Amino acid sequence: MAITSLQNPRIKAIRALSQRKRRQETGLFFAEGIRLVGEAVQTGADVETLVVALDLLRSDFGRDTVRRAREEGVEILEVGAEVFRTLSGKDGPSGIGVVARQRWTALDDTRVGLEGGGSSPNDAAADATLGWVVLEDVGSPGNLGSILRTSEAVGGAGVILLGATTDPYDPEAVRGSMGAVFSQQIVRSSLEALIQWKRQINIPMIGTSDAAPADFRSATYAPPLLLCLGGEQHGLSKEAIEACDTVVSIPMAGRADSLNLAVAAGVMLYEVLSRVRETR
């Protein structure tokens, strides 16, 4: 029988996952939408509960996903349409979501990122990955989600988060990733630990700064590498810039003096990808 009470303890617990404090306490997060849920099931994410409002779920793919999850032993929690709407961050919810366990990778366990692509943390792709995006003090969950999505698109391994970077399991970041949050590896690290790890594995780090004299198109990119970008307000810290082997800028031809962070990351990632393809 579907849950119809907004005060049901299970529903209140899922709704509370919109709060970062509760996500940190439980290690869980909620992802909503047909594509996101499909990615979670297909990539073998640690799904604890699949939440479905059958009155809202019109997609055949969505219903097939529910059947597949049920066959795999995933708990199915059926709820009423109004209950699901209170869990949703969308105006027109699709009626399907998952409560999943966050998946973090330790910096010292990131060899997959040097051996394969970002298709799945448990199944390295055959082609060599471009490497990692390093993000320092990124404040916008939407930007972080978009960067995860672009890293997945170019075959990157994942993101390494430094400093006060926002939560990749924030609902806005999860939506912006379009499912990449399930397939990209996510690491939290200090700058000091990153520098030590970088030296141990001898991987180059390319930083971005609007003050850098070198145009990004003039640099040499030898993947796997670390592509390092700073937060929306202040860019990379002085310490992070000093740790980079090369620092480049993206030239501005118009009146704008900077790019959106996710756009800048996309420009850089596709430049690296184009160089890789030129050498194949």
C-alpha cells in the first residue's frame, strides 16, 4: 500500500536529506528523475530504497527500471503523488527517485583514475582517462554538478575537492550532473595531501587563472593530468597556483572579464580532449 501521509517517518527522513547536515550524518542522499534513477541502477550505485509514485510515473523506461530494481532485491517504497511532490525539487516530478549511499574515494585509492575512464568506479574503461578535475573552494552546487557531467563526457576519472567546496550530493549538484555523480569518482583532500600524492605518482597539474600570461591553447597537455580550477569568487589560492606545473588563462575578447566556472572547466576539458585525439 502506498504511503499517503506527509508525516510518515520514512518520508520525513527522506525529505530531511535535502539538508547537508543530515546527508553528512547518514551518508545518504536523494536523487530524483527517470535518467538519474536509471543511471543509479545501471552503474551499480549503492541504492538503499527506490521511491516511486505510480500515479506520476508515465515512462515505460521508468517502470522497467522499477521492475529491474525489484528483481535485484532493492527495496521499493510506494508513495502517493502528493507525498512524492513534497520530496521533489521539480515543478513536474516524474514520480521516481532513489535514496542512495554516498560514494567517496580516498586519494590513495585513485589508481583507477590513472588506468581507465570515468564510466564506472567499479569498471575502468579501456581508454586512458584524461585525469582529474581539481576544484578549490567552489561554492555553487550547480557548477559542481555541471563539471561532473562534463568530466564524464570527456572520459575524465572524477573530481578532487579542496577546501570549502560545496557538497556534490546537494540536490542541485546531483541534478546538474545528470547521473555523472554515480559514475565519476569523488575525492575530498587537502591541498597538502594532493601535492604529496601528485609528486608520488608524477602527474602534472595545470592551473587556471585570469592573471596567467600563457593562453590555454599554448600549453602542453599530457594526460593523465590534474586540471585545477578555483572558486567563483577568488579563483585559485596562491598556494594552489604555486603547486601547479603550468598556469594558463582563457582570453576574453568582449567586455566580460571572466567565464562561468562550469563553462571554463568545459573549455579546458575539451581542449585537453582535442589534444589527446590529435595524438592518436
